[in-house]
Amino acid sequence: MINGTGVVDSLPSCIVKVEHEGLDIDGITNELQESLIIDKILLEGDNFAYLKVKTPGPIQRIIAAEDEAWIMPPTYLSRENGFFMTIHGTPKGLKRVKDKLEILVPKKMDMRISKIIIGDWMSAPNLPERRTLVIQTAVDMGYYSAPRRCNQNDIAGVLGLKQGTVAEHLQHAESVIINSWSEQMALSEPTNSK
């Protein structure tokens, strides 16, 4: 799938790239009639075609009905590799889709759910200006590197503060950041229904 299109509450539609070996579009249409309804051939090459299609099948309908999950490229169907679909969403939305797909998908099919950390969004807590300056300086100087490249006295010297003041700012900022992270993770965890 290249991109989803269509009117809300209609048959889901999308633009797909179909790769084939010498099979004409009519042959593809007949072969995939239960999965894809071709609206329009956008571009056709020797062994590929870009098609605007409707997808009447239950898998895309399950995902389209979930507000907190959506299909993203790459999604494809091939004889060699089978069906591969990429679904993004909130942990709760993905859990609901997974539960519905497990009912639908035969046991012989594999379903792999993986969490991509880079896709997670976390809101940074607001810190007072001075505390932000201390924590940013600590990061820039390598205080949080492993191994540490500086100590609290080094940070205090750069900022013109006492080491105890730097320690207090760092401890408070670390507490706020860790507690914020913990709360956000708890809110984003799917509920265990098993």
C-alpha cells in the first residue's frame, strides 16, 4: 500500500503497487477479486502497476474501524513472502487490532507485533528556567554519558554555582523527569485482558 484514500465509512481504499511477471491487469483483477476492487490503473509498467483500489476484506476493515491505529507503508502481498502489513498506533489501539486479528487470522499464519521505540512520543515535563539550564549543561558536558565525562563540581564551575546547588537542581529535575516518564508509560500500556 502506498497511501490510504477514500471517504469515511465507505469501503477502505488505497493506492497499491502490484508487482507481477507478465500477468496483465485483467489477470490480477481476477486473481485478487476478493481482496482488491480496482477503481483505476494509475500507471502500468512491464512488471508492475500502480492501482487505486478498494479493499473489501475484513483485515483492512478492522483497522479502519479503530481510531487509534492506521496502516502505513510498507504493506504488500506477494507469492514469495505472503502478506505483510505495517500498522502504527497507540499501544491500546494496536492491542485492540491485534485481538481482533487473532480471531480472524488462521493459526497457520504468523503475526508479529513489535514496538518501535523511535515512534514513541513522550511529553517532556516543564522545568523552571534555572533547572533547565543546569540539566542541559549537565547533558552537554557529559554528566549523563557512560562513563561520565564531568562531575557536579565541573558543572558548578561553568555555571558559577555551588556544587550543592547543582546537586539539588539535578536531583529535582531527575525526579520530575523519571516520574513523568513512569506516568506516561503507565498510561500508554495496553490493558491485560488475559
